[in-house]
Amino acid sequence: MNSFNRKGNTMKFIKISAFAIVLLLLMQIVSKAFIAIDSSDIENIYGFYAEPKNSLDMVMIGPSEVYTGYAPALAWEEYGLKSCNLSIGAVPCNMYKSIVTEIVKRQKPKLLVISAAAFSQGNWNLTDEVYLRKWIDNMPMSQNKLDTVKTIPKNINKDDEKVKDNISDTLYFPLEKYHGNWKDPEAVYTSFVTRAYMRLSGGGYLKGFYSKTGITGGRDNLANIGQPTKEAYVLTDECRAYLKELLSYCNKLGIEHVLLLQPPHETQAADKSGLEQIESITKEYGYDFLDLSTDYESIAGIDDSHDFADFEHLNAYGAKKLTAYIGDMAVNQYGIKSDTAKSELSRWKKSVKRTKKALKMAREYTDRGEAQVVGEYEAAK
């Protein structure tokens, strides 16, 4: 074969390889767009990964009670606390260790505030494919991602093994799972726009805050509006094991301060035995537990009649109060504070401005009796 033919074959190989790489990248982009989950989850996950390395004092972890209840920019404005929410709706507690792994890859938090809600509400979502995929399919490919799939248990529901196999089989190319979403173009469009906005804005500005509007009118009014009135806080054997594994892992990582927080709920506690067990276990590992499940008025000043959007989520009024309480605790009880560098000031100030706009919008919706949600995209308009 002469040199001309060899060069021609080489160029052909390079072109084919380049085309294959571009095709794979396009498939990845399309796959992400078709992963149509709640906008709040996209915003919170993308926002966390866009945070500058080693720039946060505190990270809040947990389900939706976290992102509707804590506004990081307000805590920075009042206390100088640099924090964010890595909060995902109904995230199962067997995903928490994986989440902490991603946090410590990028940040050196002096305090982790972890919602105890996922541990105290039973096994209902430990093998739920929808809630597992919210986190797994949206985290970057890494050894941690591969290990996370292995944590899905096999012995709770009859379809456990099927769920684990389904997630494993589509780990590299999730489009195989989500291609059917073309039948719901609105959901795909919303997913694409939200992801595009988060990338173009450098991770957004609300730092994981997402407000839900509405007012329940108080605990005594829950039945009248068709919402649960009682709730049992239990700790199953499986959730206990995940809790101990998580706290042991935090010890191993050398994280000095961890606060397990049971967030405010308007429901009456029919059984608090699970919270008592969580508190005992948490203290065994040298960490703290705070129960705001029902005694939130005297502790954090949250108004039962005015500050809840539903039985388990605070509205904009309640979020402002819980944020102030947590911010004060982080700074004055745990001494968690650091200076904000000049290079960071502009973005934090913009975060405050956007967060206050979001809160104002949410309050106006709430005062008009409109059920809405307000996040990054709404606050940017």
C-alpha cells in the first residue's frame, strides 16, 4: 500500500472517529433533555455542580421540605453564611451517602444539615425507580455513580431486582429509558429549557431554593382542605442501617458538624418513636439532632395558621423564618462562617436580588390564593 492510500485511510478513520464522538455527545445532550423530571430537581442538581470549588460553608441535603424551606441567599445576606441546597423531591435515604460523596468531591463544608424526613417515613421509596433516577440519572458518570446503583436493595418489594437492572442497563445511555417522552413534548421542552438556563446562567442564583405558594389556614384546617392530619414517624430496619452507614461515613470523612433535622410538618404526630431512635443514633456518632416536626412555633417562630403551603411544605413566609433560624444556628451555635471574597460578592448579591424577587412573587401568589411554584426560571423573568 503506497503512502497516499495510507494517508487516505488514516484521514477516513479520523473522520469516522470524529463523527462517532460527535454522535455520542449529541446522544448525551438529547438524553438529558428527555429526562423530564421536576424543574426544581434539575435546578438544584445543576446549581450545586456549578458552585465554585470549596466555596460553601454549609450544604443542606434532603427532599422537597429542604428546597421550599431554606433560602441560602437570605442566610448569606443576614449572617454571611455561604450555603446551598442539594435537595431533590422525595429523594430516598439510600441515596444520601452518594450525595455526600459528591459534596465532598467539590466542597469542604463545615456543616452538613441533613433532613431526617427520608429516614422517618418508612421504606416506601427505597426501590422506587422514579425517585432513584432523579438523582442517579442526573449525576455525572463516575465510580460513585456506579457504586450508587449497587446500594439499591433487593429484599423490600418483588420488583426490586428489576428496578436495579433497569437502572444499570440504561446508566450510560438513559435515552433508552426516556425516549418515550417524545409523546409529552411540553415536559421535554421544559426539561431542555431549564437545563439550558442553568448552564447559561452558571448554575442559577437561588442556590437550591424553590418556593411553593398557598396557605393551609392552620393544622385544624387540614381536613377541610383534603390534606392528611396525622403522621407517624417510624424507623425501619432498612432505614436504620442507611442512617448508621451515612453517619459512619461522615465520621470517616472527618466532617466535624452534622445536624439531622426533622423539618416542620403541620400534621399531628401519631407516633414519634422513629424520631427518638434517630436522635439516639445520631448522638452515638457525635452529631446533633433537631426535631421541628411539630414544635416549630416555639422553636423557630413559624406561624401554624399562615406559614405553610400544605401539610409538609412551608410557603414564602415560613421559609424566611426557617432560613433565619438555621442561619443563626449555623453561625452562632456552630461558628460556621467565612469571609466572602471580592470575586464572589457580585454573584452573591445577585443571588440575594433574585431570591427576594422569587419570594415577593411567591407571597403575591399566596396572598391572591393562587397555587404556583417559583424557582430560577420564574425569578429570571
